[in-house]
Amino acid sequence: MPDLHEKLAPIFDEVVARNPGEAEFHQAVHEVLESIGPVVSANPEYTDAEVIRRLCEPERQIIFRVPWTDDSGKVQLNRGFRVEFNSALGPYKGGLRFHPSVYLGIIKFLGFEQIFKNSLTGMPIGGGKGGSDFDPKGKSDAEVMRFCQSFMTELYRHLGEYTDVPAGDIGVGGREIGYLFGHYKRITNRYESGVLTGKGLTWGGSRVRVEATGYGTAFFVADMLAQEGSSFEGRQVVVSGAGNVAIYAIEKVHQMGGKVVACSDSNGYVMDPAGIDLDLLKEIKEAKRGRLTEYAERIGSRVKYVSDGSIWDVPCEIALPCATQNELNAAGAERLIANGCQIVAEGANMPTTPEAIRLLQSAGVKFAPGKAANAGGVATSALEMQQNASRDSWSFEYTEERLAEIMRSIHTRCLETAETFGAPGDYVVGANIAGFTQVADAMLALGII
């Protein structure tokens, strides 16, 4: 890892010592700290008031057991988490992830990233994250419902539209949000629609929320391309993942004139030289919760399915990692560089390893970090909260326009901030410093709390 500013190195060492074994959290903290050295030099009040040390310590960490009964009547046990990281800008806001890999370190890394992502949106929301090591894959609807009800039986006491507002993430879609909200409503006897986002359109949800993270990533890349007088038109694109974010990134790239030729799931990837058939992908992954092997079988000989390779082997001009953390490593970055990739933008949370980022930037590949490029989801969640507060419902077109404006604003802030601090064109530096300073200034204004 690169050396940190002399005032920041002891803080990072303390984070590692206080949070042993939480490698993803350490990685997320180091990435921010290595960017903000110039800010610390110019603003000693941030270290004098221990703003950075306080920023790296969650305001509240909640861990609880989640017992539930499967369809055979056997009692199962999972662990639930909610890390309410920072509320300087507003109520805690961040998704819930249901996946076997979830442990406290994953939730803390996601919550820490969320602080700066939410700050960049310009919306009045703080940072938090939650989830469980429960795996909804292969479970019946009844089993998922019983798990969600047990999960919410504990979590509800920590939530509220002015306190903490969860949404979805990996493993938590419209089905799970529905079960969670229904149980919250039953327990509290309140129709507090602003307490969860990602709801269905007929019961308080926002148009574009399903599409928002993927669309937002595509909008951000479009702004990167426009900065150099170009566009998606005719560009070959690779998108990792085949879930919600990937599907709608593919959709918006196609609408903007690009061609996505490959996507992936946990078993492998498909390469379709004609461009991914989005209708078929949605049918398989959204309607049937199926695998990409079926995509290859349905399309036929023009499609190449690879189960033991890397999607980053596929030549492209633009790569959008939209699956999970640390999926794009140094070897993948080297292949992208060798194949002439020009832009990498993160649609997932921290999907690129630090080594890969350094390789990409050294090779002149423009790199957009997730806290900027995938902020569209939480931005539209905040728009959903606005609609819930005013008992209103906006059109798809108006909401998408608002999303595009927010992503354009984030892009502009990143570039202007990077320029100000002597790193022109460095979206990592720009995103980290712009996100940090807004939160840090609010923490100073609020006093030592």
C-alpha cells in the first residue's frame, strides 16, 4: 500500500488494530486516507478535532441473531447486522445485503463507502449498511418471508424515516423489501413509507429505482466520454455481473448507442458478439432467477460460454465491474490494458483491487470509483424518500432526468476537486476529497459527538 500522510498513518494503524481481520474495511479506509493527505495539510482542524479518527469509527454497530424455520420445519439460524456509520449529513442510508459472505467487516466496508457516496449525491443522507449471512438463493418464497420477518423483528427498533432508512443490495430485491416493509408496518402499526426504499410502485416506491444504479453508472461514463468530446456510440463494452445493476447498466448503454458484448454470473460468463439480448437476460435472471448457461443454450452457436475464465479476457473499450468487491484484480487489469480498454467505471462497491486501480491509472485508463459512478441507486432512494415525505409520485421521465442531473453534478465535483488538489482527471482523488470534506465540515459544525 502507498505511504499515508504522517498524520493519517497512525489513524490507519489504529483502525487495523481496533478492527482485526476485517480486510475489506481496512482496504476501504486506506483508499480514502491515501487521497486526503493534501486536505489534511491545508486544514489542520480536521486532525485537531479528531474528525478523521471519529469518521473511521461507526456511530453504532448492531449484531443480532436471526432464527427462522425452513419449509421442513427445521429451525435455522443466521446473523444479522446493521452498521450505522455516520449521520452528520442526515439519517443513515444504505442497503441490506443477504449473502453467505456477509460478516461484520463486509458491512463496515460498505457502510464506510456509503458515507462518501451519499455525500457526493448532495442529498441530506448519512451513511450506513446492513445485512445477513442468509442466502436467499434456492429458498422458497415462504422461507424468504419467514427469514425477513425474523430479521425485521429485531431491526425495526433501530429504523425510522428520520433515523435509519435501509434499501436493497445483493440478495435483497423487491420481494425481500416487500416482506421487510410489511413486517415493519405490522410491528409498528404505522404506514411509514419513508423507512425503506426500493418499494413497489403501488405501495410507495419510486420510478427508476430498480434501474437507478445501472443507469447512473452509464450516465457517469457518458459524462466521462463527453468530457473528451466522445460518446457511447459504437463502443464495445463489457459488464460483469448479471443482477440488477448489470442488467440496467446494459440497458442504458444500449440506449446510448454502445454494445455490451459480455456479462457474467457466479458460474461463468457469456460473450455475445451481436450484443447481449437484454429481453432474454431479464427473462432468465429476473423472472426465473436462472443461470447464464441457459442464455447460451437459448441463443445458440454465436454465443460463447466460459465457466473457467475471466470476463476481463473479453476485448472492450469500456469495462463496467458490476458484480461484487475485489472482482477485478491486477491480472484482470493487465488483460484490459493489453486489449485497449480506455475506461473502467465501478458499478459495484469496491470491485477493483488497489493494485488493479494503480495499474489502470498508470496505463492511462480513466478510472471511476464506485462511490461516484454507482451513486445513482442511493440518489434515487433519496428521491423516493422525497416523494414519500410529500405523498407524491413522479413520472419515470422526470425521475430519470433528476438522476442524470445528480450524476452529472457528481462528475463535475470529482473533476473540479481533483483539479483543485493537483490531480487533474483523477476521479479517485476527486471523489474521495469531495465526499470527505462535506462530511468533515458537517462534523466540525456539530461539535464533538
